[in-house]
Amino acid sequence: MRISTAFRAVAAAAIVALAATGCTADGGGDSDTFKIGASLPLTGEFSQGGLDTQHGYETWVEMTNEAGGLLGKKVEIVIKDDATQQETAVSNYNNLISQDKVNLLLGSQSSLLNIPASAIAEKNKMLFVCPSCGSPDMFSRGFSYIFFAQQAIATDQAKVFAEWIAKLPPEQRPKTAAYPSLDDPFAGPVVEGAEKILSAAGIRTVYKDQYPASTKNFDSVVNAMRDAGAEMVVQGAQFEDGVNMVRSMNRANYQPSILYQSSSPTYGQQYLDAVGPQNAEGVFFSSSYSPRAETKDNTEFVKRFKEKFNQDPPEDAADGFAAGQVLAAAVNAVGSIDDQAKLADWLHANSVETLLGPLSWNADGSPKGEFLVGQWQGGVSQVVLPPEVATSQKIMRWHGGEL
């Protein structure tokens, strides 16, 4: 997706400011603690994802310390709120390095914040493992220290879903589709990737547009999709915009047979509570994570998360935990953090077992895998694709009825 002029200015300013300061990471010295720094959107538009990521980070720190820490040292995490503001994220990472003297970094939440933030890590030659940075723009800059701790970038997030739709028998396959998307460097490419596959299968695009993050009422968007005759809606959404889209669709009594939302349904109980179980029934989404997966540390993570937060872990929490697992794997394998180029080299050359499954990376830090496809069924988030890892053997239309 195109990055706005203002966004480019923020990223450029981050690099210029960092070059002027000449900050470098503190090697840790004789301290018995590793300090890990992260900036997250704990307030603002992306605060739900930021809070979930914080919970994932904190659970990873707790479990890591109980298991002996990193290289025998206790782990401490320092988290600053960037309020969903790019300039604040840049300032926070500069301060984490120069003032808080953190030894290691973890990423923020969303590509919007991680693209400029990762420039700070790159100039400081510090590893930057981000849990939520799937925009293709993350990986087009020739950086060596960034790693995305999920299975695929945004353009491929809906790939498994779209390919499944494209292969449905003609009588089951929708003939028309609408593609509303948040103006965001992650959400846009998800929709673009899906549309490319679906259009090639003969599904006609009857509506496509982007809306700003400030949009709260989607009545006009829904009316336009309904009037255009869209039988399927593929939305590039974060959290609130996905919830508000469903509410507007209900007000308009517009029920396309297939509804896919890129991120909103992955917020677990928050999404279910916000739209209601009946309105969540049959909603498709792509996900990096399932609480039911038999993957590294997942059983203990789910148990611990439920004890701490009284719910199954949402995707962003699991992604945060997995980013910690990736960071730990590199540190433990190399045996030192003094030269973080060695940590990056190790990750480029190896696969890491995480609660998302095995992760490995291309030379640009983008991952090599594929997402799961989930669907809300009976108030439970199920994996429906690919078939070999599905937790439910049925696939539903929106508001019920099997496909």
C-alpha cells in the first residue's frame, strides 16, 4: 500500500535524528538483568491490540524468568505508551536506547508504528522482533535487523481463505465482492492480496474503497456495498472499525453470505462481546494463532493467561509472546547480546519453534509461512483451514448455514 507523504516524513525524521545522536545499545555490563524495551499503543486508535500485546509480553517475561531467564539473567521489560502516534513511537525507542539503556528491543503493535520504529533499531544495530508488522513496506528497505514474528506478510494473510473461495463449486462461489479497508499499511495489502486471487477466479469487484482511522459510522459504506449487490465482503480491519462495520450492516439489514475481516475477529472475547455471538457466527478471519494448537509452550501460556486475565489469549497477546520466544531463541543460541548482528544472522539461518508453530525468515526479515483461517462458530473461535489443522470440520455462512 502507498505510504502517505506525512508517514514518509516521520520515518525520514527518525533516521536523521538517530544519525545525529549516534546512540548505541548498552551491552549490559555486569548487570544480572536484561532490560528489554518496547513501545506500544496503550491508548489511541490501536489501544486494544496494544494492551493485548502488552499482556503477551508480560506473560512471556514471567514464564521466562520462572524458567531461569536469558543466559542466567533475569528479564525486565520496559514498556512506553506511544498513543498510536508515529512520532511518539520514534521518540520512545530513541529514549529506550539512550536513556533507559535497554539491552534488547521488541516491536510495537501495527505496521503503522513499526515501520518508523524499526528504523531506530536498524541505525542502532539492534535486533527488532515485531509481533505485528506485516506491511510489505516493512521489508522493502534493505534492513538486516527486523524480523516479523508471524507466518506471512499482509499481502498473503488472506491467501488461504481466498484460494479456498476461488476453488468452491460455481454454484457455491459468490459472484460479486466488496473490499472496504482501513487506510493503514497493514489492512490495505490484506484486501489487495485477496482481491487479486478472487478476481482471477472470476469474482467481480463491485465496491472498493479506503476509509480513515477516524471513521466511526459505516452506514454510507454499507449502503453502497448493498446497493452494488456484493455477495461477499472482505474488510481490511483493525478492531473498532470491524465492530462498527458489523453494527452498520445490521442496521441496514445487509447480510452477504460471506464476511471476512482481517484482524477484528481475532480479538477473541472482546470481539464477541462487541458484536454479539449471533453476529459473529460464521465470520471468517485469518489468524496466526489458535489457543487449541499443540505448539511450543502453548498449553502453559493458555493456562497462565486465563489465570491472569480470565480469558483465552487473543491473537495479539499470542503474537507478543511468540516475539519473545523468537528473541530468546536467538539470544540463547548465540550466547551473548554484545553483537546483535550475530543474533540477526542466526535468525536468518534458523527456524524457531513458537506457540504459533515453526517460524523462519527470508533475508529481508519477512516470514516464509502461511496463516490459519479461522471462523466464529457457536461462540467459539475455530480453525477451519487448512483441513489438516482444522479444529472444526464444518465451514459456515455468515449468520449460520453450512457452505
